[in-house]
Amino acid sequence: MQKIVRILVVDDDIDVCDYLKKFLSYEGYEVETISDPKKVMDKLKEKQYQIIILDLKMPGISGEELLKKIREFDKDICIIIYTGYPSIKSAVETMKYQVFDYLKKPLEIDAFREVIKKAIKEKGLVMSPEESLNREIGRKIRELRKKNGLTLKHLANRTGLSVSLISQIELAKTSASVSTLYKIASALGVKMSYFFSDF
């Protein structure tokens, strides 16, 4: 169950928008483009994106101004700047707004691909099916435990497992073996299949 990363490309050059849309769609992302920077904020209000690829030099509103507005609206969204006019001054200015990377045009496509992958990994935007399963199992254990008014220690006593192991499973930092999951399911009064019901 792997979610698709949504990317918004903002560039007044329609050819660049088309090129990046084709390239990123081929890479498996859901991509939309905007060539009018004034429409970006409306777009962000109507739809959620995980990554914005933002040109700095555009008519009507500068990339820096738009960056400031985006950050005021969403502090967490991953923003990658790319510009045909790189300078230390603009790089420093954009870094104040926690941009993920600052790239120069024309984009070196392999390097660009790696930056996107790195952003996805570091921001935790997409998980492998195994990571996704571990996270879901951990979430369900924690929810059930709390619903039953149990602490980690209570669950550890009921199962004979260590507090740290149960905690690691709940946080999806480790995967539970079948026997471990069976013990937890029994202690929480559910069948093991409960943990896999959404997969």
C-alpha cells in the first residue's frame, strides 16, 4: 500500500512545465504544473501536495515572495528551488525558508531524480510495503492498548515480551515475528488477522 507522492511544478515557462510533468509522471509521481505563480496559493488551498518545485524568476511575483507565502501557509511541505539565475544571495535567502535543495537550470536530470528520491526518503513521504505494514501494525497495537487502558508495562506483563520490544514495534522501528504478534493479539483480545485487515 504505497501512496503516490504529489508534486506541484511552478514555472512561467510552459515548455519546462510540460517537460517536468512528463519526466516526473514517468517516474511514477502525480504531477501538476502552474505557469501563473499568482494561482499557486489557491491551488495549495484546494489540494495537498508533498513537494513543490519552484522557479525563482517569474513575472508578477518573485519566487522568493511566493516561497514566503507558501511557508506561511504550510511549514512542512518540501520545497525544491531551481533557477536559471543562481546566486549566493538568493541561495542564502531561500534557505531561510527551509528549502530542501537549490538547483540551477538547466536541470541535470539524473541529479534532479536523485534530489527528488532523497527528499521523499528524508521527509518520509513514501514507504515500502513492508514499512507501511509495520507502521500500520504498530499504530493498531498502540490504539488497542490505549483503548484497553493498558500501559506498555501492562502489555509486557501479559505477553512476557520486553517493554522496549513492544515500544519498538509500536513505533515501527522493528517488525514483529509471528509468535510475538500472536502473543500481543491474544493479550489484546483480537485475532492476528486484525492487524492485517487493511492490507
